[in-house]
Amino acid sequence: MPIATLSEMSPGQEADLFLLMTVKEELTTKTGKPYFRVGFRDGAREVSFPIWGDSPWAVECRDRWNPGVFYKLRAVYQDTSYGPQLEIRKIREVIDADAADGFDPHALLPRSRFDSRKMYDELLAIAREHIGNPGLRKLVETIFHDNRELLLTLPAARRNHHAYVGGLLEHTLSVTRTCLYLAGKYAEYYPEMKPPLDKGLVVAGGILHDIGKLRELEQRPEGATHTAEGALIGHILSGRDIVREAATAMKGQPALDAETLLRLEHLIIAHQRLPEWGSPKPPMTPEALLVHYADDIDAKYQMLVAVLRDDTNPGPVTARKNVLMQQVYRGIRD
């Protein structure tokens, strides 16, 4: 049987697959019929389907299948009214010898379309070019250098937006590019503003607004999960802690002045604006306002793209049940 990739299979095709199990939930129907909902994925597609209690796989599913484990399956791909599903013929855990047939665990994880190393280098280049304050620039560079390996792989969230390997860098770079544009635009529009808009601070805020996710999230094969600090503290306060700790360690390298540090801390704690979104304070400076909206539009737009990509509802409007919790108009389909 040929080895195939799930994301390239067509309805009715049977093939051998290397997949990551992402979920196993024990559920019952409204009539009390027991079943497991299982999910498997490769780097570009995930399928979720039931294993019914009378299935020949029910006992093995219950006792031996575990999320976060890689499996080799022989299965038929089916496109049903409930979405894509797999009809499993054979299944076992991956073994070392499967590498000879092309098994690569990294290829089965969803990841950014963009190269993480290039995004990392571009963010540092932006900091060096556009942050004029030597202490602020050094702070950004130090935090990035100290956390390089984690930054290269971490997603931006457990779900909702940029929830894949490299997603944090992708989101951060996109936000920072928008910050650059907005800072340049409004500094030119309001040259008389006192004090003047600090464009370097806006850029630093774009780069560091989500830095607390280094402590909030932990990447696992089945996806990102919250660390204990993430669950109890959250990335906003953890981000301020990271900035404060780095600034304290920088004394004399050059040191960051207290006023700029205070404004940077405010950028981080205010970037989500509302208490129900995690921010204890709303944006109270021009720089914080720009960072908030740069962050918000990037997250919302990526969610909208995902809704349009993944929705299977017939007609010109998507279903309401999605990450945006609203319908999206896609237009009349051919």
C-alpha cells in the first residue's frame, strides 16, 4: 500500500498514513449510545470522527490509543456530510523503522507558511533600524537572544489564531510591520503632539506585546497547552515580568530609563484593552493604542481567513459556529 499524506487524499482513496492523534473523547449520543470521538492530523489537515461502541476498534481505542502519539494507519478517506473522516483498516504506533518510509514527526505538526529563522532575523533587523533608544533596543535584542529556540517554534495561542509551530513569530512580525506603518503615519499626521509619538516604543511594543507567551504556553505533539504559570498568571503579567527582569539585569549595558520602561510595561499590560480579555488597564498612551489595534486586527483577520477556509456550510454565508462567533459572507459559489 502506498504511503500518502492525509492533506492530499481524495474521497474513496485508501492508503497508508503517518498521523498524529490529536484527541480522544469518550462521549454518548442523545439516546445514550456510547462512542469515542477521535482526531488525527498531518501538517495540513485534521479529521475527527466517531469510533462507535460496537466498532471492532472500540476496545483498542479505549485501551491503547492516546492523543499525542504518532500512528501508522491504513485507512480510506471519506468526505461525509459531517466532514472528512477515516475508515480505519489497520493501525499501530509508529516505530523507528518507519523513518525509512518517510515518517517525520515534524512534518505532522501544523506550522507557519513562513520560515521561522527568517522571521526572527527580520524582527531583530527592525528593532536595530527603528528603535533609536539604545537601552530599549538592547532590551529587545537581549530578550530575543535569550529565548531564540523557544521563539522559533512556539505558537501564538492554543487555538483561535496562529495556533501552530512558528505562529508566535508570524503574528509578532505581522503586528510589528503594522506598528511601523501606523507609527510613521500618525507621527506625520500629528507632528505638534506633546510629547511626540515615540515610534521606537511602538515598534518595541509590537515585538514584545506577546512575549509572556514564552511562559504561558508549552508546545506538545497534540498542540500547545497552558503551563501552570500560564493558567494562574497569564501571558500579559508574565510578559511584564520578563521585561522587568531583563531591564533589571541590563543596568549599565546601557540602562533603560524608568519612564520608557514604565511606558513599555503599559504597552504590554494594555494590549488586549479589556479586563475580560486579560488587560488590567486599557491603552492610556498613544503608543499603547496603536499596538492594541495592530495586534487586534492581525488576530481577527487570521481568524476570518480560517473561517472562510474551513467552513463547509452551503450557501453564500458561513455557519455562525466558529471562532468569530458570527457568520461571514463568502459570496455566491459556482
